[in-house]
Amino acid sequence: MTKLHRGGMIVIAGLALIGLGSSTFAAGNGTREQRSAAANEILLDNHRVVNMLDDVSAFYDQAKGQSLSRQRTVWRRTVEHKYSDFFSRAVYRNADQDTRLAMIDRFLEELPDRIDAIRQYNQTATESVYQSLLNFKYRFPDYKQQRDIYIGVSMLTFDGTVRAVNNDIGLPDTLCLGADVLSGYSADQSKIVVVHELFHLYHYGTLLGSSFRLAGTGMVFQQEIFTHLIAAYIPLMVEGMAVAASEQIYPGYPKFMYIHFTPEELGDQESNLVDNAQAFLNMMREGYLPYQYEKWFTGSYEGIPQRGGYLLGYEVTQRALGGVTLEQLARMTPAQLGQEAEAQLSAIVTSGVILMAGSQ
């Protein structure tokens, strides 16, 4: 048997484990590259990993030393126009022209300090995505890849995310990786990011699929479900379940790595878990809207734990997993997720009250 390179062998062996390996060898005497390509095609359900980092690297060599305005022109011509959907829908989205210009300028100014790391990351980026997808499908064998996966640059705005690249109605459908950020991570942290985002794709298929129905006028959004989808407990459960999924796929790392905290941040938030659970529970009961609760999932704000919704969501999910599987949680309706979130947050608060009473 022809010796395969290590990455191809890992992928093919894994495909066999999840029931996808037999057709890989149907061609019989194909070359090593053909067999590896066939395995990856099956793994991706006939979609692709679109890696634009060679183009980013070539742009840098062509534009370095030129004026900022000239670099902008070359960047748009050689990279942005080639991957226009990725940049317009995943990176810039609704940004106005001034904001886009500021994002480009910031990226171009920082690129010289990051290009070596991006190039190093590019050496294993595509194979790492294949391996992460293989591990994800081994844990969630019913997952089907619906779109291409993009390895690009995010103008320093995200490491990995799921964005509406392939539809016009705003449904998140495409995994997008920002190598300008990911290249600063360890290999272990990077693979955790990828499976975290893959779980979002897996979960969104169920969570959002029930939100539409076909009618004579076309696709109709069901308003009664929308009121649940914009509630605070949805991002709480969505992010918490993705953290739990990454832990199940890659067990054995410290908890802070799955939540992307520092050890100190994790310790601080764990010491205030009961108070934070009560604060989030209050928001849910008062019907806070996205602009009111989004600070729990983004940057640092006074009086709100930085990205505190991730740890709370993880704790809620871990408690819920005492009675159901992660697959069962992922198939819950938005209303059911709300009930689960309220029950588990209430249990966290109650356990804290009991503990305080017992210590007095």
C-alpha cells in the first residue's frame, strides 16, 4: 500500500471510523493526493475550505514599502475583490465607508508585525480545519457541512465566527476564520475555536430552521418564535453549549481555555457566579433586548463581567447535561431553552443562598 502523508492518513482513518471511508478508496489506484482530496471532499460534504492566506501573503510582498493609500488600492484589487462576499458580509457587514476605511488602515498598519505569524499559521491552517471537522463529525455524526469554510483575515475583529455569507436574509450559515487573530493563538486554542464555531453551525440548523415556514408569498418568519430568539437566554445557551461541545471534543484542557479566559478572569467570575447568575436572571425576567444584554458577551464594561455570558452559559449547560445529552439540548426549541436557562440559573442562585446560610 502506498504510504500516505500523516495528515491524509489521519483524515482517512477518521472517515472510516464515522462510516465515510469506503468510498474514499473506490477509485482503487488513485494517487496519494487524489485519495486525500477524496477524503476531504467527503468530510466537507462536497464543499471546500477556501484559504485566502496565500493571497494575503502575496499582497504583502507586493505592497510593502508603498504609501498607505497605494496599499489600500492593491489590497482591494488583489484580495478584497477576489473574496468580496467574505469581506462584505462577514468582515465589514453593515459598516459605512468611513468605518471600512478605518478598519483597512488599522489592519495594514499592523500587518508588518503579524505577517510572519500569519504565514506560519498558513502552513497548517487548512489541514487543521480538516482535522477539527473530522473530530467534530466523530462526536456529532449527523452534522452535515452546508457551506464552504473560509480561512481569511478579519481586520482584527474576530478569531472565528459564523456569519451570513451565503444568504440575503441574515441567517448565520458560514464558518469564517480570522487568521490575523488566530495566528496569535496556540495550536490547541485555535482548534478549540474551530469546533466551538462548528457547533454553532450544527445548533443553528435546528434553532433557526423552525423559525420559518413556507407560504404562498414565499418564506415567512414566524413572529412567535422571533420573540424567543431575541431573548437574553438564547445567546446564553448558544454560547454555553458551544463551550461544552468543545470540551467534549477536546477534553483535558483547563476550563479557562474553553471559555477563552485567563486563569485570573475565570477565578474572578467563579467567585461572583451567584451574583452574576442573579443579575442575568433578572434581565431575562424583565425582557431585556439585545442592545441591553449584549455587553455580557462582548468587551469590558463597568459593572458587567467581561464576556460573563460565556461562563454563565457554560455553567447552565453543564447542569442541564445532568439530565439530557448535548444533542437533546441542541434540538430544544427556543422556548424550551428559555425554560432550561431559567431553571438552571435559579438553581445556581439557590445553591449560593443555601451555602451562605450554612456558613453563618
